[in-house]
Amino acid sequence: MQLPQPTKEHAWLKRFVGEWTHSCEMQCAPDQPPVKLTGTERARAVGDIWVVAEGEGRMPMGGTAYTCLTLGYDPAKGRIVATWYGSMMTHLWVYERGAIDFAANRLTLEASGPSFCADGKMEEGKTANYREVIEFQSDDARTFTSSVQGPDGSWTQMMQLHYKRVK
């Protein structure tokens, strides 16, 4: 069996490799002020094909969240493939729709997952579409913006994290 050859997409994904800090403001409830959160992330390459990023950060209601993002490119599908899971929920997010915009230094991932109420609780049996946009401002700074699609088809930003490379 021949090992897969890395593509330009695999090379682009290696930009994640390193140690990062992040901060964000998240609106947890409409009648409450935004909550400021911070955390860290350590991303490593798995050979020349995959990137795994493990994160740790403060939760809005206290405690620590642990997360794991996997990123790769599937030449047979012609798109980025990714997964994400976190210690705060039982849902495994599978991003089957992903693409890199090389000119804009932007990765867009899309998935369907549980629908959440305004109070942050999952709505039993309901799903929604989500879009995550990761944009590199430089090799040492990037943003992660998460949005949900409403019933009318419009997208609403839920949160934005700002990442800074530590090393």
C-alpha cells in the first residue's frame, strides 16, 4: 500500500500546528451581558495528512471544557473533512462540507447538529445547520467564528474566538 501524498490543502492545514491562546466574548442569554472566556490549544500534525488540535478553556457557567478538533483533506471527496467534540456535550460534530479559500486564508466548515435554545440547552429531537469559519490574519493570529442558520435561511453569529500563537 502506498502512503497518500500530501496536497496543497494538507500543507495549508499545518498552519494550525503549534501552541495557541484564545479569548472570546459569548452571548449566553439575550438579557445578560456577554461572558468573556479564555483558553489554550495545542495542535500537532499526524504525519503529513492530519492535524489534531486539543483545547482547554473556561466554561460560561464555570468549570473547564476540553475539546478536540481533527482536520484533514480527502482528495477523493475533494474537500476538507473534520470532526470536533467537547467534554460539555455528547454530540460528535462531523464536518462533511469543508473548503479552503487560499486567497482569503480562510477555512469554512459546515455541519448539522443539535439545535440549541436561547438558554444554551439542546432542543430535543431538533437539528440546525452550523458554519464555522477559521481565518488566518497572519501565521500567528486567527479567528474562529461560529454561526447557526435560522429557519429563514439567514446566518446568526453565535461566537467568535481570537487565537494568538504562543509558539
